[in-house]
Amino acid sequence: MSTLFISDLHLDDSRPHITALFERYLASDAVRGADALYILGDLVEAWVGDDDDAELPARIARATRAVHEAGVPVFFMHGNRDFLLGESFAARAGMKLLEDPATHELYGTPTLLMHGDLLCTDDTVYQKIRADVRRPEWKQQVLAMPLAARRAFAAKSRAESQAHTGSAGEMIMDVNADAVDRAMREAGVTRLIHGHTHRPAVHEFTLDGAPAQRIVLGDWYEQGSVLRVDAASIELAGLPVG
């Protein structure tokens, strides 16, 4: 048995093959026989509200609820693309919402779970925007807009985000080492799992004199990316579309 982690799927109607891959993977024996499935943010390219009547949210809900009904807990942590996803959709999709950060024990090892954007402290422009849009008042104001207006607003926000990403330096977009150390130290852990940066890797380092590990999940733009953790090992692997 193993625990599975995915993030940064960025599901969108423009990439139907990735949505199909997500559905196939969640219907597989690997997922239906797992101890748990964690989705650490950016499940979709944009989330405009739990009342979205488009086909994609309905497909996602069917896929995740089927995993839940198979007896596998499904945990969801907000990313920077889907932080408006609420309790209503989570209940419909059979998912349990997690705070960011959250610490869970995996086979005897306390592990810090994050989406990862909070660790990119060198990107001060993004961090200011993140703080503003996570305010309850901001979210309430946006969700009060008509659905069509929210979709237009989401498209505009995506364009602005892409422009910022293109103009920011590579190092600014990555995690800050001091922020990583601080987060792990505050949580009292030596293992961290996160996504967001789209730079899948297993980093081994030393934290306060002890061996430590930071595992970065991959994105799902060209293929899938899955982390499998069990009592004896970890495996970060790609998931081919075919």
C-alpha cells in the first residue's frame, strides 16, 4: 500500500488529453488500492466558483468521488489557481480540504505538505497579490459577481500571471532556501512535499544537523507526475499520456 501525491495538473478545456489522463489514473488500481490520494493545488487552470456549471468541474467531481467511494481518502490543498474552491464542491467531489501548510504523518514520518507558492518569497510581487486575493472580503466580492463576469476575470488574471512569469527571473520563481528551512523548522519535520514550481526532484540536504528531504511534484502539462510514498521508499515518476 502507498500514499499518492499529485499537483499542478492545470486541467483546462484546451488540453482534453490531460483531463482524460487524470480520469484514467483515478480509475486505476494504483489509486483505488492506495492508502490515500493528496492533490496539492492547481488542480485546474482556473476556478471561478463552486457554482460553475461547465463540464470540467463535473468530470473532476465524478472522478474524485469515485475514489472516495472506493474507500480511499482524497485530500485537497488549494493552489494559486484554485483557491476559490470551497466546501460545497469539496463535499460533492468527496474531498477533504487541507490548510496550507499541513503536517501529516506518513508511515511514521511527520511530513510537511504545501502547495509551494508560500516558499517563493523572492517573488515579492506575487506574494503581495497572494495576500490580497486570499482575504475573505476579496473572495466574497469576486464570488458575488455573475458567473460570466468571473470567467472573464479569470481569463484576465491568467494573462497577467503569464506576463509576470515571463518577465520574472528563474531564481525568483523558485523556492527560497531560507523559507524552506524556516517552514520545516517551524513544523518540526525533516521531510517536505510541495508542488507549484514545476521542477520535479528529490532534494537531499541537512537541516540543523539532521538529514532532510524536499520532494517537488511535477506538473501535468506534457504528461502526468505522481509521487508514491510507502513505509520503505518514495518514488517520483512520470505518467505518460499514452
